[in-house]
Amino acid sequence: MTAASQLQSAPILGVNSLVKRYDNHTVVDDVSFHIEAGETYGLLGPNGAGKTTIISMVAGLIPADSGSVELMGAVMTPTSTRVKGHIGLVPQELAIYPDLTARENLVFFGRLQGLKGKELKQRTDLVLNLIGLGDRAREQTKKFSGGMKRRLNIGIGLLHRPTLLILDEPTVGVDPQSRNSILESVENLASEGMAVLYTTHYMEEAERLCDRIAIIDQGRIQAEGTRNQLVELTGGVDRIDLRGTGSTSDAATALRQLPGVQEVDSGPSNLLLTVHNGPGLLAPIVAKAGGAGMALTSVEIVRPDLESVFLHLTGKALRD
């Protein structure tokens, strides 16, 4: 492999064995991961798991006690001014001026990022449209809803075309419509080649957005992988709920003989099956139940999700 090809294959972000302690408490404990160009990487865990501390070290806001962060091959520290220019950071706390309009906020922060003249105007116009605030550009932001302020917060992080966008719980406290708009914006950014580091305690956001996910609890990464890889940690079993009339006991006996069916729990009007590959087994299950005298009125497949994975790994619910 040539030096050029090695450079092209290097990740945008490399996090290596990060540790952070406060007093005698370790809040980040040996955390490592990497992010490629065009990849959205999620840190999924409950509040207090260490997610914000991790991204504060990644962004060079606080030093690590040990370990390292490399962005585009350069080591990141709190004094790495040049390297920080490649990062767009969107913190949990809103970083906007309420008495300024949306456009004025963007122009102010754009100048701080070194933009000026025609380029600043073009980027401001583009970002206002991207975050859906083009028609509200001249309004003071103190009049904005929480979701609009969140979108403007993201826009500020995008102005200078960062290589890595860091989003720390960007949908907390916003209405469903604004939340969906934010998620759509993140999806579009990743599709255009931007690397995204996304922290959340919302399972459905991680499942929708993230190419790979690190499940984090008590400062440690408990598991990492794609959504399907993580689900496999639970055994990858599905539940199929059959409801209907007729002989559920005979149907249960017949279904227990079907290859791929691990367990059948029988109720007065339903059967709950534990199976591998529920969608693939659905047709033979329905046929077998019908042949044994059960007239089905509904069939539901319940597939394992990231909440199940978190419970399996930590023994507690994600939002505990």
C-alpha cells in the first residue's frame, strides 16, 4: 500500500484509550473508537454515562488524563488551534445570542470562524435554507421555538464546512416536528461525506441515524457495532405473537416441532413464539398453526432493539 492510499484509508477521527477522572471518580474509562468519512457514529447511553465528557476531549475542550485523540492524522489537545478548525461542535447548551436575528448570529459566528465577504454570505444563505430558517432569518432568536433554536445551533456548527460534526444530544427538549427536521438534516450531511459523532439517549435516533453505535455505560463502551451486530449479542431471537380462535393447545404442540422455533408459550387466545429469523419463519408458522386448527386473527413480529441490547449488557433499562 502506498503512502497516498494509506492516507486515504485513514479514519477522520481516531480515539485511543481515553481516560478522564474527577477526584477519585473515573468518568471515562479506556474508551476507543474511530469514525470514517461519511459515517455517523453514535454514542448511546443514559444521562451521566460519560458521553459529553468524551466529546469534550474529542473537541479539545478538556485534556484527557491518558489516551489520545487524532483528527485527520493530527493529535488533538486543548491547544490544537489549527486542528480544531476541522470540527463543528454543537453542544447541548444553546450557543446563540437571543437579541440577534438568525442571520446575525450566523454572520457573527462565521466571522469568528474566519469567513468573510461573499463566502460568508453564501454560506449563511445556504445554511439558513439547510436548517429550514430561510423565511425567519430576520427575526430575533429570542422569539424562536426551542426546536428552531436547536436548528440554528446546528447551523452555526456547519458554517465553516467542518470535516467532523459533533452533535451532543441535539434533539433534547424539542417538538416532534423539529426533531424530525434535525434528524433529516443529519442524514443529509452524512450522505454528503461528512463524518458525524452523535450522542443520544434516544434508542430510536441511534437506530435511524448511526452506521455504527457504541453502547456506553458508567464511562465504558460495553459493546460496539452496527445495529444488527449489536442485536446479535442478545441471541438475535424474535418474538411472534399469534392471536386467534380454535385449538391453541394443538397449535402450540405442532409449532414446537417446527425447526427454528425455540419456545412456545400458550395462552387462552394467543401463542407467543421465540424464534430465530422471525420474518423467514412467518409463512410456515402461519401454515402450521392453521393446519392444527387455530384460526388466526392477528400476527405480530417483535424484533429485538437497542433497548434490549442495553438491558442485556448492563442489566438495566437505557433510561434508568
